[in-house]
Amino acid sequence: MLTALDPGLVRLRLAGIGTGSMVLAAAVMSGVRALSGQPVTVVLLAAVLAMISNLAVDEPGLGRVRVTTTLMLGPALVSIVAGTLLASHRVAADVVFVTVTMGAVYLRRFDARGVALGMAAFMPFFFTEYLHVTVAQLPWLLVAAAVGIGSTLLLRGWVFAERPERTHDRLVRAFRAHLHALVEAVADLLAARPQAVEDELREVRRRRARLNDTALLLADGVGHRGADQRHDSEGRDDGDGGGLALGILDAELAAESVAVATERLVQRDAPVDAGNRRALLAGLHGLGAALTTGTVPAMVPTLLDEAKRSVSALATETQGRTDRIQRVAFAVIRLADAIEAVQHADGPAPAKRDAATCPPTDRTGGGPVPMGRPGGPVGPGESDADEDAATEADADEPKGLPLSTREAVQVGLASSLAIVVGQLVSPARWYWAVLTAFLVFAGTSSRGDVLSRGWQRTVGTIGGVLAGMGLAVLVSGHELLALLLMFGCIFFALYLVRISQTLMAFWITAVLALLYGLIGQFSVQTLVLRIEETAVGAAMGVLAAYLVLPKRTQEAFGEALDDMVDAADAVLAAAVERILGRERASPPGELTRDLHKALSMLRDRGKPLDNPLPWRRGRSSYQRTLWVLAGVEHYARGLARLVDQVCEPGWAPTLEPAAARVRTNLHALRQVLQRRHAEEIRSAEDDVDAAEAYAARTPDPGHRAALLSATRLLRRIDQAVVGFATDLGRSDEATQP
């Protein structure tokens, strides 16, 4: 359970190193303060910048972490100087504060490093306002900034630097733990009483989502690890983790098959026979025992064999009376095989396909031509270079104001309004409103996102005020205990920041209550004012998002839908190309990661639209859209998994039309969902049947099974897409444009 809660211990490392760097920075500046006689301001600034430099830097490699953390010192020093020198010039300070806020948001367009540098510019300026610094303190404030960021650089960049091998091992354990949790949840579903089935179904789906996220983290880690190995080997082929990446995908798909097959089994009208249920549960519990943390590796093959033997009789059933039960048995056996394969996959990459068995096709002669855009192959005069150039030209065309520019303008207005209204509420504490107005735009893409983030921070602040008042009263007069509690609250805030904005605001507000108690400024009125200013900032952020260059939540969802469909189309095209013996610039495995990220983005964009009202949960709801596209993503990843097992250049005459029809229908569904003029939606059943007929005539049994699996996945994608289009009122267009 603990392994699965935090895959790779990413959040624990962030919270631990963040808290440690704050303690180190505070300790160093406390010594400086004792020698120089400076106020506690310098200690607080050093500790805050230590926390911010941990939170803001989210780079993939240790080298980039070190460089980005070091670069943060530049904008931090400039902001401290500007904020301090302008402290006595109120109007000029406000204008510069708004400008810094806009610049910090605009820098987010430059990926992770831009986000970090933007935070390094904004937060020091904010704290010069919060701490009421003076010009005489400026040299010591610059020292405090260097100490705060330097503490993070020392601990995160060297002392507790991330070890890729150790992180990889943690992620593998987390993936195994999530596999175990999903298998146990499926077993609970199969054994559940009828009245408890719905609860168990929700648990299975939650476990599937967590397994999927962990698999993506692990696959990304394997990709970075392989790239580092290739870079270190300077051209030598030392293996890139390809075998493990494929094993991860196979195990994930196999586990999802177990879950889906069991869901369908328990949802049918007829109850499962007691004997069959016992056999399936024995198989599932055998898988769970093999995946349990602490199981001796030498015992794993034995446990997997026992699991397969438990369901072998069901799998060999030939009377057709237990087809759904048999599917679960097949899925259990497949998952057992996949787990065993992963045990041995962390070694050399799988052998590349032999050129003799899969010769390159002649693209300029009479051989098959590559697939182009949905609807059919490209014309004979089109080359890969032409297609790439056209794609780049399309990508360079402006598609409206960039998100970072739009948000910079919005946050400029929001912070200006927050300054004005915040000062009306409290001339001394108005900066809390500006901070909230800035933070509600972090990681948002639409006005619905801003609204959601705004109320989360407000709710978290209210809870934090209540908790903070209680803690401050309990530790009143006990400075050491108050300090320990304060750093404990900081740890929880850092640990939970990637999970919930509400919990982050809760713990940070509790920290402020304890801090006010330590410096002798604690009062109920101050904490209530914190709530009021937070509500003002959130309201100004929402107002700006709705009035200035607004991006409707449905519009943001539509953009994510476009990305999702394009990513799925790229996976399908690349997989079919590889099956036909043609190499693509981007391997399907890399494209599947992009596809999953696109689906995750689509889910995030759809959260503000997740209305619980019953009339929004019909056949055309956002939930149904996400469900169908999640199925498309699942089957597309399954097809990509097959490409290293299948190579059949002679399949092109029937496979290409089938794949082109499926892709065309997928794009047409996207147009229907976005209420555009849609292309023809026509079932690909006949085309897939033709491709399946070719596969069925393949003499080699193993090769035939792989080809048939590919056609089955194409058919399932098309059935999901056409079925949803029919539900949306396109049934009259199933055979005609």
C-alpha cells in the first residue's frame, strides 16, 4: 500500500528535500542574523525561497535540475532589488508588481524551466511586500536569497541527488504493487454480493486508473534511462530498456483485460456458478500472491503456474457454455505470462525484426505505398519529406492567441483588480489577494479551471484558518514545539501539492497561523482577513478569466479532444506501417506515451464539465465521451504492442483500407462531437472482415493468432466509434455521407 501510494517516492522526495532545505536555509540565516543583528525577515525569505525552488523545478534529469535551480537566482535577485527599492513608491511598486506577475505567467510557454524562472521572479517580489522590507536590509536579503536557493541546490543537486537506478527500482515496485491492488480488487468484485457490486466496480476502475498512471511514469523513466545509456555508451548498443517497456505495456493491457472481462461477467443477468467462481478466484488470488511485496522471487514462477492451473480447465472448455467465464480465464493466463515476462525483461532489448523476414518495401517502385491521412494512402507523387513539410506548415499556422499570452493578459487584469479591491478590504494585507489571483492561473487552461482552482484555494484556506487557530492556541508559549509543528505542516503541504490545491492551501494557512504566533502577531482578525483576501483574489481571477479573452471550458476540452484524436491516429498509422514492414520516424511505443498524455489532458480539461446533474449524464455526456475515447486509447495501445511480433508486407491490400476506414471514422466522430461538418461515418466491418480473412489463411498458428489480434483491435476501435456516433444521432449516416 505504501509503495503504491507514491510511485517512485516522487512526492516523498519533494517534501523531504523541500523541508530539509528550508531547515538548512533557516539555520544558516539564523546564524547570520545572530551575527548581523538583522530582523527575522532574512530567515523567512531564505526558507521561503528554499521551498519555492523545490516546488518550481520539475525537470527530468539531474543536470537540468542543477542548471534550472541555479538560473532561478537571477530573477530572484532582480525582484528583491526592485521590490525593495520601490517599497516607498506605492504606485510604481504596484505597476511593477503587475508587470512581474504577467511576465511570470508568460514565461510558462517555455516549458518547465520557464515555469521555474517565472516563480523565481514573482515570489521574491511578493515577499518584499509581505515582509515590509527596507533598503537597509537589501544586502542581507540578497544573501538570504542565495542561501535559500543554494540550500535546495546543495541537497537536491548533490547530497540527496536522485539516483536513476534507485528511482527505477522504486517505480518497478510501485507498478507491481498497483498490479497487485488491481488483481485483489477484481477478486473482491467477483466475490461480492449483488448489492455491493457497484461499489466494487468503482474500486476496480479507480485501481485501473492508478495502474495506468504508474505504468506511464515507469515507461517514461525507462525511456529516459535508455536515452542516458545510449548517450553514455557513445554509440555502443548497450540496450535501451525496450524489453522492459514492452513488458510493462503488455502487463498493463493484460491486467486491464482481466478487469474488463470480470466486469462484464458480473454484470450479466445469470449468476456465476459456484465452482467456476472458486476456480477464477483461485487464479486471481494466485496472481495476487505472486505480486505481493516481499514474495521471494524464486517463488513467483511457482505461484504463477498455480494460478494458471487453477483456470486451465475453464480455458480449455469447448462446449461454448461459459464464454464469458472463459474470457476471464484466458485473461488470467495472459496476465500470468505477462508478469513472468516482466520478471526477465530488465535486460537486453528484444531482437529487432530480421530484414530477411520483413524486407523494406519499395516506396518508389511497385511495392506498397505508405499510409497517409485518413481516407486512404497518399498519392504516388507524395514523399515522406513532402508530408513532413506539410505537417510542419500546418503546425506553424496560428490557431488563436497562445495560452500563455492569454493567461498573462488575464492575470494582469486579475492582479490589478486584486490590488485595488484587496487594499479596500485591508490596506496592510492586500498582497494575499494578489498571490491568490496569480496562483489560480497556475496549470489552468479555461475559465472553468480557474473557477475550480479558485474555490479549492478558498475552501482550503478556511479549513487551514480553523486548524491553524487550534494549533496556535495549543503551542502558545512553546517555541520549539511550534517550530516542529510548522515544519511538519510544510512537509504535508509539499507532499500533497500535486494531489490537491485544497490540501496545499490548508497546510500553508496552518503554517501562517503558527508563524504569526511565533512572531507575536497572531490574532483571529488576521486569519479571518486571510480568508477574505483569498476570496477576493479568487474572485478577481475568475472575473478576469470570464471577461478578458475568455476561453470557454468546452473550447479547451475541444482542443484536448483534437490532440487526443490526432495522437490516436498517429499510433494507428505508425502501428500499421510497422506491421507492413515500413519504419516510421517515431516508434509506436513513443507515440503511445504521447497518446496517454493526451488522454490525461482530456480528462483534466473535462473535470470542470463533470456535472453531477442527471440530465448531463445521458448518452451524449462528457463522461460517455471520455469512456469511449479511453477505450480507443486502450485498443490503440494494444495494437502498438503487437508491432514487434507481426510483420506481414503482403497484408497491405486489405489491411490498409481497413485501417484507413477506422481512422476516417475516428476523425469524423471528433467532428460530430465538436458540432462541425462531419465526414462520412461508415462501419469498417466489411474492410476489417477482408483483412481478417487474409489473416485466417496464414499457415503458421502463432503468426496467424497475432494477425487476428490486430484485426480484432481495429474492429473494437471501430465498433466503439461508430456505436457512439450512432448514439449521437448519426445512425442515418451509417451508410451514406
